[in-house]
Amino acid sequence: MRKLFNRRGQSIVEISLITPVLLAALYVPVDFGIMIFTGHLTQNAVRDGARIAATTDLLDNGLATALATQFKPNVPQRLASRQVTVNYYATGAANCAQYVEVIGGGTYNLFWYRLMALLRAAPPTSISITRTTQMRYEHQPDTNAGNCATRTATGTV
């Protein structure tokens, strides 16, 4: 009768059942936290790129592409298919408000959701992170009455 009430293996069974749930409860917030931090780093990289592009003299397509190439390493390596675009907006009018726009981003792969796919669940396995910053172009007339919407230079890497 004593062998029927032996509970030595009960704790092993409980631990083996609760461990996956505990790991999921701990890892999902960590994965989302890393994703949010990656978005923050992307925003900082784009903002720094816009600062440099806004102070560059004679911005054209070749220089915009060179700047995009220069800014791309600043976008976090955690993002897959990273891309950076530098746009310069201006028209021929003397009173046009010229500005530089830098767009950067990529795809963040969610680790936990990819593990859930092994259990035949179909959650999204990646999220697109894109950040944009616009800054006033430094080399322009002091009086700006209107806003320009014509892109005159662009570079994408």
C-alpha cells in the first residue's frame, strides 16, 4: 500500500509541465522589448542621417545614394533586409522650403512566434520596422513662404 502513495516523481512532472509555460511568459515580453529597442535604434540612426544630409551642400542623386550607403551600417543589424532612402525635396522657386527626408528600416524576425510555428500555429513571424525623419535643408534662402513637394534627389541602398 505504501508504494501506491509514493509521490517522489510528482515534482518532476509538475516542473516538466510548467516550464514551457513559464518560459513563454518570460520570453514574449523580452522579444517585444528587443523589437521596441530595435525600433528606437533605427529612429536614432535615421535622425543622425538626416542631420548629416541636411548640412550637405549640393545634394543630388549620386550624393543621396552615397549618403544612404554611409547611413546603412547605423541601422541595427538585427533587422533583416535593411534599407535606407535619402530624399531631397525642393523646387526652383526662391521662396521654397526645402527639406531632406531619410527613411530607414527593415524586417524584425520574432523568435517566439517562429517557435510557435513548430507547434503548427500560424502567427506572424516578422514585423516591418520603418522610421522616417525630415529636416530643413540648411543651404536654402532665409525667406521660405511655401512648402515644396517635388523630390529632386533620391538615393536608396
